[in-house]
Amino acid sequence: MKTQSVSRFKKGFTLIELLVVIAIIAVLAAAGFAGGTAALNKARKVTAQAAATSVATAIDQFYSDYSSLPTGTGEMSTATGGTGVAVLNILAGLETGTSIENERKVRYLSLKEAKSGNRDGVVYNGTGALITGLFDPWGQPYFIVMDEDYDERLTIGASSPVTPTLNGRRAAVYSRGVKNPGDANASTLVKTW
């Protein structure tokens, strides 16, 4: 008598196989997320560096044309209502009033408009005629320090996590490089020096 061997193949996966596949996907997703976050942060730093450099270069160009720096004192914030906003308007040729420093209305500074929520660019007033703030990709203001006494020595101060003295410079611009100012340190700083 012959016996037939009937083999049955199950359709689907066993629980163990399914758990192994899920674990592999989780590990790959975690690795991709960590790499993506690092790449995104690096891109933000490059964008912030470009904006800070643009402001510092605009100040140097203004100095070359007018043999003086735009009026501003101390370490100036570019936040809405900050003392650095007037400097931005001078550099953009948008200043108004009776005492105009950029008489020829030269546009030394041209930056992209901020995204919603005051992030990554210039914020204009309702009519678009004046700059009201400049923010980094994390939504924080930049800080401008200028050589007020024209001795080509700058001391970076209170708003920065580091306080260097810079020689041979007319202006320095920096961002803290983080969303929460309390988290700023020397390695997060995006600076022009």
C-alpha cells in the first residue's frame, strides 16, 4: 500500500517572523530619523550663517561708502522692537524720519522674508515699508555688535554664551543657534567670527 505524503504550506507569517520584521523596520527608522535630524540642524546652521554674514557684510559696505557705521549702540537684538531693527532698516535703505543715514537709499542688505511664526528671515510691517525684525531658523533674533569707538575691537557680551574680544573688525553678527536661548553654548553659536 502506498501512502501519499501531503505537505501543507501555511499562508502568512508566524508571530516571530512578524516581530523580527517590525524590529528591523524600527531600527532602520530610528537610524534614519537621527540622521535626518542632524542634517536638518546642519541646514539651519548654514542658513543662519548666510544671513549673519549678509548683515556683517552690509555693515562693512555701508562703512566703505559713508566712512561711518550705522547708528546703533551696544549689543543689538534684531527682534521685533529690538535696537538692531533700526540698523537693518538703514542697511536696507528703508529708514524714515528726519535724520537719514543712508541718504542714497542704497540697498546693502537684502534677505528673504520670514516664514510664518517669525522664523528664518526678515519680518516687515503691515505695509512692507519697514523691517520690524530678523529671525534665525529657530525663531530667535540675531545680535549685532558694532565698533562704536572705531578702534577695531569688539567685545561680544551678555546675550552670547561666549564673550570674546575680536580685533580688526567693525561688526560681528551672531545667532544662538537653538530654539531655547537657555540651551545655547559655544558649540551652538552661529557667528561671523
